[in-house]
Amino acid sequence: MTKVNFPRVILGGLLAGIVVNVSEFLLHQAVMKEQEVENLKALGRPMPQGGGVILVWVLWGFALGIAAVWLYAALRPRYGAGAGTAVRAGLAAWFLSYLLMTVAMTNIGLLPFSPLEFVWNLVQDLVATLVGAWVYRETSGASLTQPSA
């Protein structure tokens, strides 16, 4: 039985987090900025700004990357190492981090559905998980049973 190599989960997760953060910056500061300002204006809210807001989103991106690589490490014993398992983990990360939130926010009328953002986040989470999984390696752990003497 192998144990999860947590230093490699963190390393791969930080790499995946860089992918997430760069992608999120491009999406929200270049591609969809005007639309998001309008969405918040319709709610009577200004666009949040400042270092604290940026810090929270950057930490969120790294947390997503670490969680995605941890999912990959957890799935490896069942599905094996490789891109197929990384895609499964990336889909799970996207489902838990984006899809559920989008359904909730759209359902209560808080934010409109954005097909571009929907696909962007799916691709982003898949690529980030693939990149993070690329550096993950397992270590052999001790068996759960004691060897007989």
C-alpha cells in the first residue's frame, strides 16, 4: 500500500494554483471585467478592490490547486497514474469549486449564467490539475499489517 506524498501534493498543488491564478486574472481582469462590473452594479454593489480582496482570491486559487492534486493522489490507487486520472480529479475539482456555486448563484438570481465562464473554468481546472499531477509522485509506505516473524 502506498501513502499519499503530501510534500508532492503541496508542490503540485502550488504549480496548479499558479495556473488557476493566472487564468482567473485573465478571465476577471481582461475578458469579463466589464460584464462583472455591470452584474455587481445591477445588485447595487461596487466591484471589490484592494490588496485584501486580491489576497483572498490568490489563496483560493492555491487552495483549489492543492485540493485538485490531493484528489488526484487519492484517485491514483483506483484508476492508476496518468492523464485520465488527472482529468477525473480535475472534473471533480471543477464540480465542487465552480459548478455547484454557479447553479446556486444562478438559481437564486444573484448572477447570470455565463457560458464563457462555465467553459473557461472547466478548461482551467482540467489544465491546472494535469499540470499539478505531472509533478506528483507517490512514496511507498509501510504495510498496514505487520510482517510475520
